[in-house]
Amino acid sequence: MVIKVAVAGAKGRMGSQVVKSVSENDNMELVAGFDPSGVGEEIERGIRISNPDAMESVLREVKPDVFVDFTNATAAVENVKVASRNKVKLVVGTTGFSEEQLKEMENAIKDHVPAIISPNFSIGVNIFWKLIAEAAGHLQAYQYHVEIIEMHHSHKKDAPSGTAVKAAEIIASRLTKGEKKFVYGRQGITGERTDEEIGIHAVRAGDIVGDHTVLYAGKGERLEIIHRAHSREAFAQGAIKAIEWINGKEKSGIYSMDEMMRELEMG
């Protein structure tokens, strides 16, 4: 059965790539696209961009199976509420949420629809997270300093990236010696670096799609684990997998990419 998909942020960098990937997939049909920019513009075979203000009525009319959101944190919270009210399953790749916004989404989703939320849908990035967790687990007994460097295009609005924040959280959970402190960039006379610090640094330049490096530095050596995205297709293809997977779920609640990948790997 063909999966009917609606995309919010259809004119954005990621949203437009998801629109393209959905349209090229024989098992999916794009039934709606939302964006405050380009309202009325045709994006695929008679599908025109709708104003987000009309989202409720459009969803009721086209009845999508899955709603995909690549917008901004404020818009995404409201979009999730609308989709959940209309019993549309969710794939959310938007980043930059506050704790309060995440709670709002959780309350809207639970007991209503299945949803998969991730700061990064790239399969490679999700493996990257596993690798840095493994490395941190091995290195916790030794005195290694951790620094995270992320690079993105000049138009990215949130910093550090959701991927970098999750990387820091993963590493902090594995390094059990003392409370870990996130330090965002450094300037001026900072004093001697402490063992408790995890440095997080954001670069915004040109058209960089997305680079993430985790650096473990010890005495006389360093270990670097790097993920580089060559194009947004890597993220879109992961989102396509997430659309297929969440469409098969019936139990309401928030799922992770890790849960999806483990289930798919088990066959």
C-alpha cells in the first residue's frame, strides 16, 4: 500500500530534499507540502505549497499517513499538535528544541500517534553516535579530554547543532568520573582546562552540509571520530526509512532512530 506523506518546511533545505525523495519513491505519495514561503507554488505533480495556517483543514482533506517536519522549533511544536490531533504519524527532524518544547510535543504525541524524533536521520550519523559511545566507554578509565567540533552552512540558525548536543550527552553519560560540564567555545583567559569539560564548538561557513568531529586527546596521542555529510540526500534517505518504519507502528509514543535501526538490523 502506498504511504501518503505530508511535509512541513517543504521549501527549506531539508524539506525540499525530502519532498524530492518521497516523490521518487514508488511506495510513497506526496499529498501535501507546507511552508510560509512560496504558498501556491507547485512542488510535485499538482501538489502546491499550502500555508501552515491552513494545516488542520488540509490534513483533514488529504488524510496523510505520515507527517514529516523539518521546520524550526517553534513551528514544529504547533505542527506536531495539529498532526497528532488528526491521528497522523510523525517523523520530526527539526532541532533546537528547549526542554519545555520537547515536553509539549511529548504530551501531544503520547496516547495519540507513533512518532520518531531525531536531531539527525543520517544512518551514518547514528552509527557515529554508537562509535563515540563505545570509545568513551573504553576511555573513561583514562585521562582523555573530549572536544566536539561541528561545521554547517552559513544559514543554519541553531548552534550548536542537535547532532553535536546529542554527541555531548552520549559521551557525558559514558564518562562516569565526575560531573561533566559542557563548554561552548572559549574566549579570553580561560584558565587551565579541567577534566570535567566537554568542549563544543560551532562553525558556520559557506555551504557546508554537515561535519561532526569528536576528539579524544590524551598524553602523546589523540583519537578522532568524524562524520561528514556530502549532501542532504544522506539525511533524506534516513527520513524515508523512518517514514516506512513509523507507518508500520500502531503503538503511540516517541521512538528513536536507534530503536528503528536495531529492529531493522534484526530483520
